[in-house]
Amino acid sequence: MSSNTNDPSTAMPSDEARADLTAQLDDLLNTVSNKFAGVSSEIFAKMDEMARRLDNLESALKSIEESAK
């Protein structure tokens, strides 16, 4: 068996193969985008929680400071 490297059918993918690759890439990009959005939301939620806890700590320290006076 000899391979013919000049055969255009093996060098260029068909329209169906291109469409399939495009669909797979779109699915991959959507998946990555959704995961990024999820991770981003989790990070912002944790930052909001941390800010709330810091505010509570600051309030507690102020009340301790005022009661010590």
C-alpha cells in the first residue's frame, strides 16, 4: 500500500468534518466559559463572605475598645 500525499481529499478536511470540528470547539468553549463563570461566582461569593466577616470583626473590636474606656 502506498500513500498518496498529493491526494487533495486527504489533505483538506471535508465540509462535514469542518462542521463537526466547529461544533466540538463550540461545545468546548461553552464548557470552559461555564466553568469559568462558576469559579468566578464562587470567588466573588467567598470575597463577599470574607468582607462580611471582617466587618463583624471590626465592629467587635470597636465595641471592645469602647467598653475598655
